Amino acid sequence: MKVTLFKGDGIGPEITDEVVRIIDYLKLPIEFEEYDIGQIAYEKCGELIPQDAHDSVRRNRVALKAPVTTPVGKGFRSVNVGLRLAFDLYANIRPAKTNKGVKCRYDNVDLVVFRENTEDLYIGEEKVIAEDEEIHAIKKITRKASERIIRSAFEYAKDNGRHKVTCVHKANILKQSDGLFLKIFNEIKEEYKDIEADSLIVDATCMKLVMNPEQFDIMVMPNLYGDIVSDLCSGLIGGLGLLPSCNKNDGYAIFEAVHGSAPDIAGQGIANPTALLFSACMMLEHLGFNEESKKIREAVDDVLSNTDIRTKDLGGTATTREYTDAIIERL
């Protein structure tokens, strides 16, 4: 099996090398095709996502992607958004689950954020009305995009023994756009009578997540809320270094860590590869290597639960390499 590999920038190459080392140790029939995207690619060929990188994803249909820097308030548009739109990867799935070896405020967080990935404010459609005086950002919500992400959330719940789906919205204020998303949720939930369904305003959702996250199971929401709420959920389980994700549709899937490229610690060998490793586990499950994915997850649990080997963001002193060595030792 061939998988497209984007090492990204910042800490991306460091954590990617360690994740690939773990996968290689299992001697799986997976061959990685590596391509540059983002600033590195732009400096080489003048394109953020070169054609050969596009072609590789279209050919392989599966990719593993490390973080790519997106400039704040200036510069080029997000490469992440570009890939999601190019391949119509409408479902962004972000599972957040507590690990018994990582001390957190809560013991039993086990929830999944389903984030619509192709529209809403997050895709960055803006119009300059008056330079430095007035900017309009376009929030687009369509029936097509809303139906498929909401139905995906219910199907995931049905297939994985989940019992509840919560729609997160701001329809009390955005009565037309978020109102449409909520309306469609209420229509679709009638097709899944065996699954509990409720809805909650996004600000109330954040409050309830902080107070009692165990009450949530599956949450489905428009793009921007999904980005914010999933980061909040990462804080409930120990930080962004532990939160994986998948961007997918019925034909393609790109697996990536949720966190950014962290250029401030790049090259120091202290980055946490767990989020990208768990994303790779999701990729392995997608490819049918469920048992191998389970072994990796158990090895990580063992290291975090029974040793003091952990990276700096988790309160330890281990290097990225030392942490990976410990995982491989348990494998």
C-alpha cells in the first residue's frame, strides 16, 4: 500500500520521522511517498501544494500529514484548508479520550468532534469593503454540506456503539445559517431513533465541557466551532500533543495532528509525536490494520502509565527520540 507523506515544517519533520520509525518497526506493507507542501514547497517551485503532491493523494487516496505553518494575519492562505477543499474532505473527525497515564482534571473523557470541513467562516472567504476600515467575512452554510456531516456523525455513532449525538450551533443569533444547520440536524435525527440526540448553543457547550465533559459523546458542528471546541477538548485530555484527527470523504482520507508547527521549539528534539502517532493509528485502522493500531495505542498507554518517560509538554524531560524508543521497546 502506498501512502502520501507530508512532513510539513517546524516540528513536522521531527515528529514524522519518529512516527514512520514506529510504523516501519511493525513491518507493515506500507510505502510512503514523500512530498513537500507549504512554505518549503513554495520556496522550491512557487506553489504551496505542487501538482505532484496533488497527484500523489489522488493516486493513493490516503495521506499522513504533519503540521504546516499558516501565517497569522498576512501571507498565504492555509494549506490545510486548501487540501480539504481540493479533495472535498467534508468530515473532520477529532476523537478526544483521556489516557490513564496523563494527569488531567477528568478521568473519563471519551468524545468525538465531527466538524464540517468545507464551508463556514473557517475557509477564509473575505471581501475588502474599505481598506483598513471594513472587511466582510462570508459564513456559508448549505444543505448538502450540513446533511453529509450530520449523517456521518450518526452513522459513526451507530457503527461504534455510541449512544448520543449533540448538535452544536449558534442558531439563537444566526437564525438563517446556523438555523439551517440545526433544522437539518432535527430532520436527520428522526432516522436514528436508537441514538439520543440533542442540541446546544456553542457558548453553553464550552461551559458544560469545562464543568462535566463526560456528559458528551459525539458532537457535530459547523467548521469554525469545530476548530475551537476540539482544541478545548484537547485541554481536557492533556493538550494538543495528544489529539489526532482525520479529514475524509467517501474516497479520500488525510490524517493529521491537530496542533500547529510550533516553530519556537523546532529542531530542539523535544516535540511530542503522540498526536501524529494517534493520527497514524487512525490511518492504520482505515487501511485495515486494526490489530497493529491497537498495539501502538497500548504501547503508548504503557509508557505514559508505567514510566516517567514523556516529553516536556506532558511534564517530562524525554526527547522525542527517547520517547519513541520507549514505545518501540514495548512493541
